[in-house]
Amino acid sequence: MLAIIGGSGLTQLANLEVTRRQVVRTPYGEPSGALTFGTIRKAEVIFLARHGYGHSIPPHEVNYRANIWALDSQRARDVVSVASVGGIRADLGPGTLIVPDQIIDYTYDRKGTFYSTTDHSVTHIDFTFPYCERMRQRLLRAAAAAGEEVVAGGTYAATQGPRLETAAEINRLERDGADIVGMTGMPEAALAREIGLCYAAIAVVVNYAAGRGASASGVRLDDILAVSQKAMARVRNVLDYLVTLDGD
């Protein structure tokens, strides 16, 4: 079953025919909210709003372990993360959709593993390629079928938040090889890998990162909502086609 984790700008799916909602208890505390079960084009889907359905949970306080565990417990096997990001590269302006293939993690003090107690032996996962390539290719094929232009590949810099970055920090991220910057990519991707979910992301560039483009003198937060609303409609279009594609 496909699970969709909605980020800022996507706290609900207009194209989801809801059948039920279920509160899931986990060994790691409460998820961001009840899981919403439904169908898109008759395909079963689970939806979860990462920041809560009222968008009240900041990125550094999201219970990523509970969210991923809850989805896995309901037999989700494929997961699409929808995330709002800032564009670092000059060609990644507001409204761009991108399916990243790499992550650099700058977060701290987040519970980033299911293997943090003495109940488990020391466990390592291969994270050379942090996103599930099968799901990445499925997203790219869905975008093509939907007629939506997306950028195939890029490096996501995951920062702590909730504040936005300084211009100097964005310069550093660029030197490190980052193309976009967001606050929720980690530890979500690593936890999905640990638990065995096929996880990939579709990121929406809602603003230029600090010091870049129209954000050269500051990020205009009021402009983000309008960009996000238009771009999320395109994301929903991609998801509408995604469910019709073979998962192989």
C-alpha cells in the first residue's frame, strides 16, 4: 500500500476519497495525527500530515519515529514524502518540483533511529543512496504521465529549523553540494530505510533560499503561500497518476 506524508502546504489531499481515520499507538509515542485511509482512483492510500492536520508541529518536534512506525504497522510498503523547500541553485526557482536523490543531514537532537536502546544489537544500515530508486523512478514516470515538469535528482540539505537559514549558511550548503534546503528530510528517510519502507520524496521549491534570487535581501514569507498553493495542485496531479503505475 502507498503512504503519502504531506508537508507544509499539503495537510490534506483533495483527490483522496476518505474511507476512515485511525489513531495508531506506537512504542515511540504519538504520531503527528490519525492516519487517514482512502482511495485515489480506486487505489488504497494512507495519508498523514507531518506537521499535524492543523499544521501545529514544528519540524524539529515532529515525532518521526512514531510516524514511520505507524505507517509500517498499517502495511504501507511504499512512501512518498511531500516537502516544501528553498531553492539554492539558480535554476531551482519558486514553483519548481524536484525528486531529489541525495541528502546531507545538518539536524541535531532528533531521535533518528529505532535502534537506540540496549534491547538491540548495534545495527547499521546502508545509506549510500538514501532514497528508494524504485519509488523515485515511479514518481518521475508519474510526473511525465501527468504532464508535469520535474527536476530528476538533486541534493536535499536537511536543517534543524524552525528558523530559516542565514545567507552565509546557504553559501555553506552550496559549497557542500546542496541544491535545495528543507527541515524535514531527516531523520525521516533514514527511519524509513531502517524499517524497510521504499521511501522517496517530491519537493516543492516555494522560495529562493536566503541570499539568493528574490530572497537576496530577505525571504518574503508572505509570497510562499501563493506559490505553495499552485505547486501543490501540481503535486496532487502527479500523485493522481502515481497510483495508476505499476510499483515495480
